[in-house]
Amino acid sequence: MVNASPKTYVFDLDGVIYRGEIPLPHASETLLELEHRGRKVFFFTNNSAAHRDDYLSKLSDMGIPVSYDKLMTSAYATVLYLKEHDGTGRKAYVVGGAGLVRELREAGVDVVCESESPACVDYVIVGLDREFTYDKLKFAQHAILSGAKFIATNTDATYPVEDGVVLPGGGSIVASIRTASGAEPVVIGKPETYALEKILEFAGTTAEESVMVGDRLETDILLGKRAGMHTVLPLTGVTDERMVVEAPFEMKPERVIRYLDELLDESWASR
């Protein structure tokens, strides 16, 4: 690692900035102080159910003003991937939330419904879908078996909400479609590096000058270490200290903190 203070911070959202609708302690003041110091602050969530507008509004209500160019979601990263692979204008069957559907339609993807033939589908795109049904599973299976490319926005098994509760994540749905179709998806979100590479490109900084801050070992920390970034895990999400101790090397964070304000001591990153 370089012997200097970090230039860019990439923050996960669920379990780091908030849990459900509740902001976590010291989040807004820490982010504002980092920006005051000239650090570039980005956000990257694997949750694809909401549109970026929804996240901007939610963060703003928590006293955290954010612009489009500082926010990456696995839904928007999927749009970028499709644009690079001639996917716009093609037909996609979406198992996911309204935000994912809106992101895709705004990019020119033709989102189809079950009334069409599975054989006409070019992509099956899967994320968190709180209205997932057997019929959706069946249509996705038939489309993939008919030749559609299987894309997972993320494979998070769970996500944290208020009061220490975790709920099934998009990965639970991806797993059912993988089992039914026998196909492996192209995974866009964490821990794959595609979206993070885009963030660092936007930031104009290298991985060695950047910090990944996330609460999930198998996505946030694994991604950061794969990319060669500093990694910090706050104990405000799904991971506790025992899990950190027992984690394999490739998922062990460089630093563990209780709350985000501990990031303001940046001396650890220069050692």
C-alpha cells in the first residue's frame, strides 16, 4: 500500500450508513468531514431493488447529500455492463424490483413480461424481488433453457434491517433460478470487480489509494482485497467480531471499527 492518506472512500450502504430506515451513528458527520478534507466519497450498494433516485432521496433525508456520479448500485452497474455488451434494445426478463426495471428501461432495454414467449428473451436479469413467485421462477428457467443469458445483479444471501434483523437477499432468488436452470449467472455486483473498476475510473484514483468500507466479508471485504484496496469493516451490519476472527485470509479486513467516526483517524492507512 502507498504511504499516504487515502484519496477515495467507497462505502456500502445497508449495514454501514443505515439499517433499514434508521441512520447509523456518526455516519453523516464522518462523511462530511472526509469530504471537507478533500477525500472523494462514493457509495456502492449491491441492493438492486431501488432506483438511484430512491437512494439519493433516502441519503438526503439522513443529512447526506449525494449526486448521481457518486452513487453506484448493482442495478446501474448492470446497465453499464449491457451497454458495453450490446445489450440495450434487446429483450430482458427481469426478476427484481421496480428500481431495477426502471434503470433498464431508461437505458433502452426492452423489459418483457410473462405473456411473451420465453424463447424471445435475450437476458434474464435477477435481483431482489419481494414479489417472487413460482411462475416467475418457471418463466426465468424456460427463458434460460431457451438460450437467454443469465445475469445476477448480486448474490447477497441476506441484507440487514432495523433491530438486528436480516432478511432474504437477491442471492436467495438467484440461487433458486440457478438450481432450476442449471446455469451459472454472470454476476455484476460485489464481490466481482466490474462495478468497482468503474467507480475508481470515475474517481480518477487507483485501488491502492482507496478504501472499501463494508459490513459483509464475502462481498465488500473480498472485493476490496481482490482489487488491492484498503479494507475496513464496521461492526454495525451483518458481521460480528467472531466472524472476522474465523474468516479466511482473503476475507479478513485490514481494520475493524465499531462506528464510522473511527475512520477519521487515517494514520493506520499510511503504515
